[in-house]
Amino acid sequence: MTETTDRKGKEWLTQWDPEGDGWDSRLAWTTLWITTFTLTMCFVAWFLPSAIAPKLTNLGFDLTKNQLYWLTSMPGLAGGILRLVWMVLPPILGTRKLVTLTTALLLIPMLGWGVAVQNPSTPYWQLLLLALMSGIGGGAFSGFMPSTSYFFPRRKQGTALGLQAGIGNFGVSLVQLLTPWLIGFAMVGFLGTSQLMGGEPGMPEREIWYQNAAFFYVPFTIVGVILAWTMLKSVPVTANIKQQFDIFKNVDTWLMTLLYIMTFGTFAGLSAQFGLLMKNLYGAGNPEIVSGAGAQAQLLVEGYQLPDPVNYVFLGALVGAGARVVFSPLTDRMGGAIWTLISGIGLIASILFTMTALSPDPAAGAEALQADFTRFLWGMLLIFLFSGIGNASTFKQMPMIFERRQAGGVIGWTAAIAAFGPFLFGVGLTMMTPWTFFLLGMIFAVLCVGITWVRYARPGAPRKS
């Protein structure tokens, strides 16, 4: 039982024991659904740049390929850094203040992006600053997840955390799916003027309202702020920053960090870069396809369909988030380690399959290029699938490996480091070819599979989980 006398105010519970007979399941599930709704808005804000950036050049912004990669990388850098801050806040602020204040801060990047995209002369440094501010949504994860874990018994934490993280992850798919639809019409006149979006080769210009991609979520975010402030309570877990840092003396903290980099780092990194990678390999970002000479120039005439990233990019996050939700109850039944092992093996196979489509040859003709693109798309979706499974299983493992006070800190820490995924993927893809980058990812997955088997999954494993 947790008791305290130094936390005052009606928001603070005087005692809380989720493992006992008096567990208030209604309060726990209410907390879960409110924090899950606000976490979804956090992921929307975090991945706004990934949905907005691929089309900025079509709006008249003078940006290079590398500058666009950096725009989609900055939220990962900021999210990772801010998660290191947010991970220590749950015992200090409590759930109510933490969720309310964080959700309110999301309004800054949402309103900022809505204004910036209407003016192609917006300086690049301002776009980078907005991308960094979007990282607030990424930082929230390391505060929300540990905070929610306080409300549930261990036997239900796999399901509870899987639902929260999985549905929250749908925010990535949501912003990427809705953006092309939202920008197609004027929502409210005072939200700004329309813009002309230049078409891809062979397509005409069209009138759009690109600010809708950001402004649409503002009312929902405000609702989240109100729900959090009026309905949430705080568990009186007492742990100062120094006490929380004792997790770093435990070797399992570092091993689980590697495993979560493999799973969530991959999910977040690919979610941020999927659209640009597709555009630069198979779409208008590949000059050999759209302006090459000889046989390459004939691709469009021969019937090759330039893929528009907005028609596909949401699928990756949708598959990954869906897998996290669906497999979370299975981790409660079967344990997390076995599913982390399956996730790692699946990632190795999926990456190897995708690597066969990362060096397209336009000279081979339209039919061959179309087949390569299909293989690339399916390979990427398989990577998202297995990363989503691993996201669910690792969050089941951590509450089983660590005591309750430490488990929240480990969840926050591992989530913080894995949040650098979008940044690392963006930087990596500017420094090396996609094939080389994916090869390094596959080697890392092999290492993680070995760790999972030896430490957590094999019969007689030291930390069977």
C-alpha cells in the first residue's frame, strides 16, 4: 500500500495499492482512456513534420532533399531529449498536472505549423524550430506511460500499457492519413488563405489549405486539456530524481534499452522517414525516374505510376500500432520475452527482404521498377508489423523484471532513448545509402535477438520474463 502525508490537494490519492483487493479498476481505466486520448494528440504533434515536409517543395518552399530529411529528424532529436526530462516527472508532478500541462504545450507546434506552411518564404530556421517544438509530443510518452503504470496491477500492465501505447501510436497514422484529405477544402475562413500546390510530373496544380493539417487537431487538444484537469487523479509515488536514477546500476536497464531501440526506435524512425524514403527511391525525388535520359525517360510513357507517399505512408504506422494493440493481451498470457524473440527474428527477415528493393534501377523498365516498388512496400510493412509486436512485448517484460518504482523509470528511460529513432534514421539516410543503413539495422537486430534468447527467453534464463 502506498501512503503519503506530504501531498496535499484533492487530486492526490491518500492511498493506492493496485495489487490489493481494494484496487479501484474504474479509476484506473478512466485514467487509461484519458491519458491515451491525450497521448494520441501527442503523437499527432510529434509526427506533424513527417506528414507536412514531403510536400513543402510542391508549395514553393526552396528546400533540398537533405533539408527535408533534417526537418523530419528534428522531432526525434527533441523527443528523445525531452523524454529524459519527462521520465522523472511522474512522481514529482503527479498524473493530473503532468498530463494537463503537457497536452497544453502541444498547441505551440500545432498553431505554429498552421501559420508557417502558408508562407513559402518562412525561413528554414523557423521550420527547424517548429520541428524541434513538435518533439514535445514525443517527450510526453516517457511521462504518460510510467504514470499510467502506477494505476494497474502487474497482471494487467501488458494489456493496459499496450493499449495506451498502441492507440497512442495511431496518432502517427492518423496525422499521415488525414493530411491529404484535410488540406483539400477550406474548413473555417479565418484559419488562413489557400495555396497552390504544384503537381508531380504529369499532374496539374490544385488549390489546397495546407494549414488544416495542423489546425484540425487544436480543438481535440483543448478537449484533452480539459478532461485531464477535471478528471485525473495522482498516485502518491514518492521518488526524487536521485532515487529514480538507481535504475542505471541494473544491467537489465541497459539490455532492455537496446531491445526497445530495436522495436520502437525502428517504428518511430521509419514512421518519420517512410514518405521521404519512398519519394526519393521510387517517386519524384529520384531524378533518374522523372528526368533521366534514354530508356529512363520512357518510364512514365511505359506506364510506371509514380507513387504518391501520402497514399501509402500512413500504412506503416497503422500496421505497427495495430500490432502493438493486438499482441499486448497475448504478452500477458504467454510472457513478453518469447514475443520479443519473435519480433527480432521477424525484423531480421523483413529487413533482408526489403534490402532487395532499396536500389531500384530505372533502366530495367517500368514493369521491373513497379515490381521493385511493390516488394519495397510489403517489406516495409512487415518491418512495421514486427516492430509493433516487439513494442508490446518489451513493455510487458519491464514491469516483470523490475520492481514497481523502478519499472516506471525504466519504461521512461528506454522510451527516451528509442525516441531518437527518427533523428538517427534521418541522419543515417543522409550519410549513407538506404541499403547500407538497413544492413546496419539488420546486424543490430541480430545482436538483440541474441540478448533476448540468452537473458530472457531460453529455458532457465536468468531473467525469464
